[in-house]
Amino acid sequence: MQIHLRNTSTAGRCLIFYLVGAMGFAVHMGTLSLLEMGIGMDYYPASILAVEAAILHNFIWHGRWTWADRRRTSRNPIIVRFLYFHLANGMTSLSGILLLVPIFVDTVSFDSRLANILSIAICSVINFFAGDRFVFRCSHTQMNSGD
């Protein structure tokens, strides 16, 4: 299923971003639970792998929904957008996991799942703007025409 968006407002695009993010959140938490409770992996590497699973999921769906209108006009092939997504959104999310989760778990004594939820929420705002302005940016002419 593909949704085509044209001249989407920032608020509308943000809403779609968070809908995709909610699906990615389910992937993240499912992966985390499977790794921690299913196979007994420590929360730290399990959190990192859960982030990677969500990153892969979100890249696919943001390209198909959130920024579908920019896919055809992007000057960058999909592999370049994928690398940019990992650099921007991936590094933001991984940094959040690497820095915030241990603080929440070891210092504040939160459950690892709650620590992951808080980290994701904090990083999501940065991730929207990184995706919008860096990964899925539109051509200069589109930016001047109101997108």
C-alpha cells in the first residue's frame, strides 16, 4: 500500500511520521521483548538491536508514506537515502539508546522497557526534522514552491 502526499503541510507530514513511528515503536518493543525475555539477552545489546530493527522498518515506511511525494524528485538513489537515514535518524536513535537508557536503568532504576520508551520519545522530535530536512529533502525548486 502506498499513500501519495502532495504539498503536505509540516503538521500533516508530522502526523504521518508519528503514525509510522508508532509502528516502528511496536517493532522496537517487540524485538526488545523477544531478545530480553525470549532469549535472555542483556538489556543493552538488546536495546541496540531493537533500535536497528525499528530503523530498517521506519526507513521503508517513511519512504512509502511520510515522504512518498519526494521519492520521485530526490536526486539521491535509495541507497544514498538509506545511508543518510542511518546517519541521521539511526545515529540519533542509537545515541539516545546508548546514552539515555543506561541513565534511566542504572541511575533512576527504571525498567529497561520504560527507559527505551522515554529515549524514543526524546529522540523522535530530532528524527522528524532530520528526515524532513536531510534524508528525504526535496529538490531546491520544490522547496521554493511551498513543500
